Amino acid sequence: MTMGKAFKILAEGVVKLRWAALTIAAVMGLAYVMNMSGQTAAIGAFLAATGAVFPLLSPILGWLGTWVTGSATSGNALFSQMQSATASQVGVEPTLLVAANTSGAALGKMVSPQTLTIAANAVSMENGESKIMAQAWKYSIGLLAVLCILVYLQSTPVLGWMVVGG
């Protein structure tokens, strides 16, 4: 392959990915502004009103963040600092809730619209996103429920011994 051909392919790739790159940059920018302006801490203080129940809900935020953004990295950037702030407010080890956010993010990834589109295209299943979603949804939600219960139990003396630093 000539250098000219390589640069042409590179340019085509950059053009194809421009909107994805812009979206990622916008989400990361939003996360930065929210974290630096104290918005995540304020949301964390609001969510602290749920008290000891918050660890049960914590993985759901990670799941939603990734489902909406299509990226576990973006979901974590949006909600990890808030999880840590809320943990401190409700008396739970922050490491547990940040890990719960990341684990929830992994489960949200399997049903995010972007992932479903990539999966359908990878197996040449035109408009197959809904078929994949119908199968993946039950696993994602089922595992999320198990994760929520596990994190809640880890926030109590029942399984609190599993949390490092807790």
C-alpha cells in the first residue's frame, strides 16, 4: 500500500468517526464541568437522602450512564465522583459505590443502542438490533438485579468484609 492510499483511508476513517468523536468529547466535557462546578457533589448530597438504601440503587446509575452514552468510560466519568460523594454522605465505603458504578456500566453496555448496532452489523443482521435487544435485555436486567443486591449486602455487615478499606 502506498503512503497516499494509507492517508486517504485514514482521512475517510476520520470523516466517518467525526460525530462519534464529537459525542465522546461532549460527554467528557459535560462530566468535567459537572465535576469541577460541584454539580456531582450536589446531586450526591440529594441522593444521600435515600440513606442506607442508596447502595441498592448505585449500580443502576452506572447502567443508565452507559446505556445513554454508549460508553462505560463516559458513564463512569459522569457518575463516579457523584457515587463517591454520596457514599461519604451515607456512611458507605466510596470504593464500593464507584466499583458498583463501573460494574453497572458493564451491564448497561450490552444493551446500549450503539452496541446493539455494532453487534447487528458485525453479523450482517440488517435491522437486527431489536432481535438482539430482546435476548440481551433479560440478561442485562437480571444481572443488574443480582448486582444491586450484592452491592447492598456489601454495604452492610453481612458482606461488608468483602470491601477493601471498609
